[in-house]
Amino acid sequence: MIYLGIESSCDETSVAVVSENKILANLVSSQDFHKDYGGVVPELSSRAHLEIISPLVKQAIKKASIDLNDIDVICATAGPGLIGALLVGLTFAKGLSLSLNKPFIPVNHIEGHIFSGFLMKQKPEFPMLCLVVSGGHTLLLNVKSESEIYKLGTTIDDAAGEAFDKVAKMLGLEYPGGPSIQKYAAKGDEDKIKFPISQLKNEFGFSFSGLKTAVLRYVQKEHLESKNIQKEDLQDITASFQKAVIEALKQKTDKALSIQDYNSLSLVGGVAANQKLRDAFQELSEKHNVKLIIPDLEFCGDNAAMIAHRGMQLHKSGKKFSLTHNAFASIPEGTFR
Ligand code: AMP
Ligand code: MG
């Protein structure tokens, strides 16, 4: 069976061709022009997806050395994400499904991330404790099976990736903020500034907006104007900020591992590209003696291989989907129990 995956939820257009146990192609086209605006401009994103989607599908098919008619199932991200952007990939997939007379599977983008560990050689095992850290979501999940996902906690304000992006913008660093902050932080003193780590009533809840404000207050108090802020200050601030975010993510994950046994621990989503966070999870897996699966960098950020893989799971489960299935901006109520 050959699965085509299409992803267009934000600023990456991606097309993948996946067979039962092999990724034949996973192409990602990133919309770098959003850098000029300091964040993603939804309308421009939709237009860029529209321009690239058809050539990218052709390219992926060529890369996979298959013919369009070899595709058995067509999977596309239905949400959550930017509606205009999602509609491009979703509508393209529906059109392809109609013309090829092959099943269409709408995929929840977050579920794509959750199961992205299965794209690795070493597979996760259930029950799996999964931390999803992306630009729009921070979720700690108890994944009991492919169809039973329980939410332990989420953020009450900013997502972890969003905090990286907002703090980077505040400091005058390039979008996306995560990679910029990681680069500066590498040369900084992470113990220089003690930024707060939120303590919420919900033992698995997250909050990053207080930390973001603390960085702003520090910059103001020290009279560090973002335009002429010294490199050494930038390095120390980004390192201390990064440490606080990672500490918060680590503390909650540690707690979850202490109160229940899991057969694997998985770290997924764009922020999972952060090396210090990857190291922290390595420590946690050793402490709790649990198998750790973190996808390769190619599968941390938005990619269609994870969409095709999740589509494959849903297709194999026998679930049927109609072409009337629409795009959605946020996670539908009741998706995670
Ligand atoms: P996603 O929404 O899954 O595409 O992830 C995008 C988010 O990941 C953005 O908020 C980025 O700033 C963040 N990100 C990417 N690379 C890194 C990194 N090395 N460290 C921290 N955050 C990162
Ligand atoms: Mg994502």
C-alpha cells in the first residue's frame, strides 16, 4: 500500500510518499519570507501553499519513483492550523481522491506529531508518555494505543514554541525564534538570570506567559534596548530563558513518569529540535529507565511523512471518511480524553 501525505497547516508545504515500512519521499518547502514580518502572515501563507502544492506533489512522486496511479490512499492535514492554509492542502487531496478514485483520510496535525516517533527505526511502545511541543501547542499525553489518547496537561497561555518566538522577537532576533535562541544560548551563561518557572494548581499544566514577561522586565530593568543590546547580554538572557522553559517541561514530564509506568517516552513537535531539551529527555529516560523516542530533526518540524503515517494508522483501523470532512482551526472538543 502506498500513502500520499499532504501538510499545509502553517508555513510549511510538505508532501510525502510512505509505504508500509518505508518513507519513499518527504519533501518540505518552507515559506522563509515570513521572516520579514516577524511572524506568519496567514493570507501570504495560503497563496504560497497554492503556488507550490501541485509542483511539490509531482516532485514527491518522482522522488519516490512511483506513478500517480500507484497511490492507494490520500491523507491530508485537516487541522488544527490556519484555515486558509489548511484548505489548500485539504482541497487538493480531496480533488486527487476524486480523480484517482482512492480513499481520502483527513488527519489531525497534532496526532501526526504524536505518532511521529513511529517514523524512526526504533518504535515507541504503548503506553507512551508523549510531550508535544510545537509553535501552537504544548500537551502532555498518556497515549495508551493508536486510538486512546488521554490529556494529562496543557498550557493555560502560550505554547512553548510560541514563547521562544515571542521572546526572540522581543530581543530583536530572527523568526522563528527557537533556532535563533538556541544559537545565542549556546554561548551564554544559563545560570546568569533566575527566570521563574510557573507552579500551577494543575500538576501537569504549563504556563509560559509569566516567563515571557519576566524576560521583558529584565530587559527594561537593566536598560537593555533590544536594538543595541550587547551580544554577551543576549547570550546570557537567551540561555537563562531556554533553561527555564526546559526546566518547566522537564519537571512535569518527570512527575508524570514518577506516578505511572510507561513503556516509552516520546518528545515531538518543532521544539523537540532543541538540543538541550533532547538532552533533558535523555536524562529523564535514564532516570526512569524508559525507552526514549525523539524523531530525527526532519520529523520534528511540520512534515507530511507524519501525516501519511497517521493516515495509514486510521486507514488500517477501518475508519471511513467522507469528502465533506472540513478543515478546523483548533483541536475539536473531545479529541483527547
Ligand atoms: P511546529 O509548530 O511543530 O512546526 O514547530 C515550530 C516551533 O518550533 C516554532 O515555535 C519554533 O520556534 C520552534 N523551534 C524550532 N526549532 C527550535 C529549537 N531548536 N529550539 C526551540 N524551539 C524551536
Ligand atoms: Mg506542527
